[in-house]
Amino acid sequence: MVTTIQVSEELKEVLNGRKLMPGETYEDVIWGILEDTMELSDETKKHIAEAEEDIKAGRTYSLEEVKRRIDVRSRIHRKGNKKP
């Protein structure tokens, strides 16, 4: 269901200023603002905890390593071999 809300010109300009890309709707902007105040889901909290454990355990990659791996995989893919 779609509905219309009334906002002042001032608020409309603030919302316009918060658009991240052309074509973004006011609904997108408002959801983005609301997300900052919403509680994280249990699943998201679990993933964050797992990621923190990975970091503590040293299970990380440097930016250079990620770039190297992407480059190797893209070269393999371009040669027609689908296995990385």
C-alpha cells in the first residue's frame, strides 16, 4: 500500500541532501535513517561475533592478498578454467 505524507520544505531539502545517488527515493532515504536506530537481528549479532573471533584468531587477509587472489581467479576464469 502506498500513502502520501506531508513534510515541510525544510525537511524535504534535508531529505534531498541525504540521498546517496540520483534516483534514490524518499522512502530509501527514510529507511536508511531508520536503520541507524533499529536493533540488530540475532543473526547479525552472531555474524559480528564470528567475525570478531576470526579477527582475534588471525583469520584475515590483507588488501594486497585479496587483490592478488582476485587477479589470479580472474585470469583463470578468462582462460576458460572455471576452478579458482
